[in-house]
Amino acid sequence: MRTKTLILNFVLVFVSTSAALLSICLVLELILPNRQLKIATIERKRSLEVDYPAKIKSAANRFFPLFYPYHTRKHFLGSRYYPIGTLPHTQSFYCNEGYGLISFKSDRFGLRNNDEDWDEIRNKGATFFVGDSFTQGACVDTEFVVTEIFSNALNANALNLGTGSNGPYEYIALLKNVVKPIISSHLGKEISTILVFYDNDNVRFNETLDRHLSTSQPIVEVNPNGFINVSKEYLSILNETITRHYPTNSRDILEELKSNQQSPTKFKGSFAYRVLTLYQLRLRFKKIINTEKPLLSTNPNPSIKAISELHSICNSETLCTPYVAYIPNSTYWRPNDASNEYKLLLEKTSRKLSIKFLDSSSIINQNEKSNYAPIGPHLSQEGYKKLANFIASQVNQK
């Protein structure tokens, strides 16, 4: 009898507690709609209905996807090199955030430049832009890419060293193994280097990548006539890595696209699913118990190391002018309460090393949706114009 009573009481407590928790979650879902879920749904819909068919068409026309250093770097750990771009001299499709699927032909380094611009360094010098997808020009046509607008504004030879998903470790690789060898070649031309940060560059220290970077070798070779070449050994390893681990013919690329493009689950992510899984309560509980060490306090901080690397290779002694630029995140597409704290860290580090800090949030209002793409977190065509002209105006003041 006592056992039955205990079981009954347990069932009653469980049912009443569950009902209370479900009721709380129901109310929270009704009065506090989840913006992040809404954004994810918008982007997923675009990916399925617009991006996927466009990528299938591009792949059928023998365009390649981008092979990001962020993904390929794990295959380089046993080598002397750190990857800095996709396949060179390759027609590649990129991304779409409202302006159609963007594509371009990569240069000798697998970056988004006119290949001839590398040869112009011996005549005009260069302004190197080191960054991620914002620097690369996601997701806009070439005329709206920062380096293109900057070049036209100052009649400069701007080289785009950005690739999507890059972070501080890729920045260090570019500075150490691309920019530094060119500066050290003493071409006698004016060099500037702009290290461009975005909100999601605030990453944790990775001992494996840090150790690999410390022993990585330059991939740039400058011949006696001042022409810039790519290490044949690096290109061989890059091609072998991508051929071995990724699809590189139209049929395999199409199959990969199809296998990755899974239909969204109808129930998971729905209103009922969020209520039944206590999503709102789990979200709040996670924030309360999250005692993980803040990213900004990690030591050593990868972002600080990247700025220090810039300072060590680009300074008055090497006849190079360094800059650090910051791009604000959209509070609609990618809200982040810690973004301002990260910006202040970048600014403090830059000023400590006497590097001019270019805070583009002074002209790109992160609360204005018009500064960002129609269907995505990157800058709009107008936003890229603002960014490029702002940087050009600051560089022109030196």
C-alpha cells in the first residue's frame, strides 16, 4: 500500500511539475518570440529555395566550391605550410545573401584578385587587406568588394587576402607567410597592411594551430626582378590535399551538394517542439550556469597575437604602414552583447602598439538593416561602399 502511495505521489509531482514547466515555456514562447530562430528559418529557406538550385547549376557548368583554409588546415598539420586560399586560377561559386549567387576566378594564391595585380607590386607597391569573408566580398559582385572600391578611390594597388571563415590564425599565416616575404624583398615601393576584424574573430587559443604556425614557412617567392610567385611545393600540397579529401569533378561536387542539402525537419524547431523540449527554460538555465572563462580573457589571445604579428612585420623600420580595422555585426542578423567589449580590446591593443585603429562602426550603424545584406549578415552593397570609402579616407590622411 505504501509503495502504491509513493508511486502515485511521484506521478502526481511529475505531472504537476511538467505541466508547470510546459505552461511557463508556452507563455515565454508567446510573449518572447525567438529572433534567432526566425533568422535561422529565413536563411534556411534561402539556402533551400535559392542557393541550392544556383549552386547545382554552377557545379554543372564546371564551377568549383571554395575550399576554405578553416577547413583544409587540419590536413596541413604535418606539412611546412598553412593554407591561405582555395584552388588557384579556378572558377569558383561563393555565396548569396540577396544579390544572386556570387562567383569569381581565383588568382595564383587562390584569392579573390585580378592575378595581374600581384605583378603590379613591383611598380606600384601594394595595400594588403587581411581578413575574412567581409574582406573577400561576401556576398557581392566584384565592383562592391572593399579592395575594388578602395583601389578606385585612391588609385592604389589593393590586394585582397581575405577568405570566408578566416580568423586570427589565418590572419597570422597571411601576415607571416605572404605579406612578410614581400616586405622583406625590399622592392622599394610603398606598402600598407590593413588587418580587418569582425565580431566572430573573437576565438579561443588553439595550441595545435599556434604550434603549427610557429614552424610554418613562407609560400611567397620574390624573384630578382620583383615578380611574386607561389611556392611550387605549397601548390603541390594544396592540390593533393583538396584532391584527396574533397570532390573535385562536376559529378562528385553535384553529389556532395545534394547529400548536404537535407530537407528541414518539419517538427524539430517548430513551436510545439520548442515548448515540449522546454527550450526557453533550457536557454536561460544555460546562461545562468555558464561559468566558462570569457573569450576575451583567454591567454594568449589569438586576436592580440595577430595584431602583434602585424606590428612586428609592418612598421616604420620595414617601411610599411599598419592599420587595424573593425567591422560591426548586425544586431538583427548576428546580435552579440559582447561585441563592443571585443572592439575595445582590439582598439586598446592597436593603440598600445601605435597602430591606427579604424572603427567603421562610426559610419556603419549596426542597427540599420540597410547596411547589411537583404538576406544575410554580411554587408550590403551600400555597406561595403561605406566601409571602403571610410578606410580610404583614413589611409589618405597619413
